[in-house]
Amino acid sequence: MKSLCPNKEMCGSCGWSHIPYEKQLQQKLSDINGSFALKKLDLVCEEIVTSPKKEHYRNRMDFVIDFEGRVGMRQKGKWWKVIDDHTCFLADEEIERLFHLVRDWTKTSGLTFFDRKAHTGLLRYAVIRVTKKGESMINIITSVPEDVNALKTALKDLFEQTNCTTLIWSENSTVSDVSYGDRLETITGDGVIEEAIGGHLYRISPNAFFQTNSYGAEELLATVEEFCGDLSDKHLLDLYCGSGFFSIALAASARKTTGVEMVPEAIQDAKLNAELNQVTVDFHDAKTEEFDWKSLGADVVILDPPRSGMHDKALADVITALPQEIVYVSCNYKNFAREMVELVKYYDVEAMRAVDLFPHTPHVELVTHLVKRI
């Protein structure tokens, strides 16, 4: 099968795009179960849910601007090189359209470009996000400008050329090569965009994490809702809750809902999202491993840790508290398998399902329903 990407070997963002999609799904299940076998776990994942869209599904892309004004994806294995005018067939079509307008703007903006070796120059990244609701956000990341007025004038020109929903300027005052800033300013619009998933509304701020596949996120949310079951008389605890993706969607069904997240901006978004959806959630800005959630006596706990998995202290707390039910959402099945070595001592696996949010890549979400053994 020929890859849909013209620069696959140079870019690498769609490493599996040469593999027929059905074989990708089979391979993902095989890799998940292979990780279980390596840890000598008597577990098998037999079900994988396909992504509703296999192409143009990504709602966020981080495009690099290099020292010579090239704009596009970074070249695989060469952090200092950019494949000019290269977007990605995984990106939403609206992102592609906006990308070309942003690239054209950089050529005529009169602004300098960031040199990642010399640490000089202004324009660093263009992060473009879109939603199924038709809203769009462009976030231009720069160094500290010498002429703020000239930059803002150029950014207003960019808005006129793109007509995006909101335009953000993010200033990175460090030499760190990251696609976000330590100071943000809204140039036009409200500074946020809004997405609808499963009948629930979510405001997305510039630095907020949100599932990159809004179409697949519907399937992920439906699986978590199914595995949580009847919550009408239960206390639901959402650890690593982010901006409240799961807790807000389930809050109306539960007796009480609590969310814990270490990123302050995410908690701010979560509180706004709760108001937007007219639900009550008790959100806490804290690290899961440092927060005394054990005393809450939650009946059902959602675990959705980052790719690195749970902190050792957090895993120890789970084993100490032993909540009746756990719904574990893992974006790294290898780390999940490592943690399951301990969890299977106390829990039975009632259900397990992979959800493919990342077609044409080796990544996959794995959702597991654990029930405490009597």
C-alpha cells in the first residue's frame, strides 16, 4: 500500500500510513496483547473500535517556523530542519487551509525567524486548532519582541487574511524549543474555541490539552460511560482529569463527582466547562500523588494518566484505597501492563476495549474496567 503522505520517510508523523488500516488495527491489538504476555499477565484485549475518520482527523497541529522562514513539519531525527510547505494528511482540512495562509503571511510579515542554534529571531511556531463546530484558533509563538507594536500590527494582518475565530500571541522568553509561551495575549476573538463531544460542550484554551481526534473522542467517551455503568448512587473520582473531559460528561449521572489535575490552567478550564454544561464537579488543583483522595471514599475512579503512566506513589495509593471500581484509560499500553502486574492482585478485569484515536500511527487508547475482587 502506498502512503498517503508525500514525505513519509522525511516526516514520520504517520509512520504506519503504508499499512492497510485493517492490518493497523490487528497490529495494535497484537502489540497490546504482546505487552501483557511479556509481563506474564493472563489478559487479552479482543476488541478495538475504529476511528470514525481515518484521514484529516487531527484537530491540532504544531507547525515549526525555522530560521530561513520555512514553515511545516519537523524533519524526522533532525530537530533543526523543517519540511517547508508540508502539512499532514492527518490534519483537519481546515487546518490545511489555514496553514497555507499562515505560511504565506510569514513571507510578507516583515518579522524575523527564530534560529534554534543561535537563539535569535522572532517567529517560532504556529499552532492551529479547529473544532467540529467550525471554530478555529491560531496561536503564534514568538521570542520576546523588540518592537511589540510591529508584531501586533503583523498579527492583526494575519487575522484579516485567515478570518480565524481567535488569534493568540504567545511569548516564549526562554531558549527552550517548545510550542507554547509563558505569556499569552489574545489579539482577536475570545481567546478560546468551543467543541461539542457526545452532547457536551468544552471550551479549549491555547495551552489546554484536548483529545486530538474529536471524532474518535466520541467513541472513547462512550466506552468510559459504558464501563462506569450506573453512577446514580455513587461518588465518581476523575484522577488526572485535565479540563474535565470525562468528569463533566458523567457528572449529571453521578451522586457526586470530583476531579483532580495538577495543571492550574486545566482546572480553570474545567470549572468553566462545568458551568457551561450546568453540572457540579468538585475540582482540585493538585498532583494525584500528593492529593489525599483516598479519604474521599470514591466508589468509581477514572484513571487517565499521561503517557508516562502513574507515579509510583499514585499506584501505591490506589492499592491502599482499593476503590470498588476503576476505569483505566491508558494511552500507553506498555506502562499500563507494568502497573497491571500489581493491580491484578486485587482486581478482576470485567471489560477491556481499545479505541483507535490515532490511525496511521502506532498509538492507541486502551480502556479497562477493573472491579475489586471479593
